[in-house]
Amino acid sequence: MTSLIDQPKLIVFVGSSIMALWESLPRFFPEMPVLNTAVSGSQTHEIYARLDELVLPFAPSAVCYYCGSNDIDHDVPARTIVENVTRSYETLHQRLEGLTFIYLSIIKAPQKMDRWDRVEDVNFQLSQLSSGSAGFHFVDINPVFFASDGTPRMDFYEQDQLHLTPTAYVALGEYLAPKVMALVRESRE
């Protein structure tokens, strides 16, 4: 007989187009059911406003959140992005007992090169938040998108130098899935 702790729980992936366009996502999580509710073009305040639609009805045990890239494109200050993500985390943490919230760093895409300082600021602040907030985890996914010489992997980007190629999604899945699964397992122990 399987105990409740051994039963797979849902992981919801929410955020903007980087998540919304990840068609191969379920393939990287064969041990757990996943649901992708991301909406292309979303900013962090929009995800917060739609938590009742995009996350809460599914009562997931974990949420992987990728959003903030469009905020950067719309010149939203770093502190506002961090506040919106924090409000989303706090709302979900209060309403979903034992939730594992995993913030995926904003990608330093070539399209944002002139704004990388703001991307790094948001990522740094949210990585700091993760060290003192129960159930909040930060995963830096930027290593996937850079070559060993520190330059962006241009072959991982579509012509807009922002959206990802199928090859990039494979690399992201292979990098991210073990980290997410480890965090989910850790929270269940």
C-alpha cells in the first residue's frame, strides 16, 4: 500500500512565455504530474492577479514560477518585480499548506543585454529572500544559457534573442528537473 507521502503531487509551472512555450516540459518530470498554466506576455503583477485562476484551483504541492522578463522589458523597477513575486509567494504559501515555491531566475537573454544589471538585481534580491522564507527556493537557470567562455549560447535563442529553441528547452529540462525534484522531495521529508 502506498502512503500519502509517496503519492505524486502536482507541480504547476506558471509565468510568462518562456514557460508557456515549453511544450516538452512533462517529459522531464516522469515521476510527477505537471501542469503548465503560464501565459505569454505576462508580467509579475498579472500573475499575482490571476493566482486564483492559474494556480490555486489545482492545489499543487509545488509551483515553479518564471516571470519578470516582461517587466524588465517594460522598465518596471527591480523592487516592484521583487514585491510582486513576494506577494505571489506569500499568497500561495498562506493558502496551500506545505507548498514548495521555486523561483526560476530571469534569464540574461541577449535581447536584454543593456538591462542585465536590473536582471541581476532582481535575481540577487530573490535569491536572498529564499534564504529566509519558508518554502521559498531560488534556482539560477542562467548557467544553462552561457558557454564556458561566459558568452551567451546564441544557438539557444530564436531570432528575437529572447525566446528559446527546442534544444535550449532540452538543456533547461535536463538542468532543472533534478533540482526541482530534489526540492520537492526535501519538502516532503
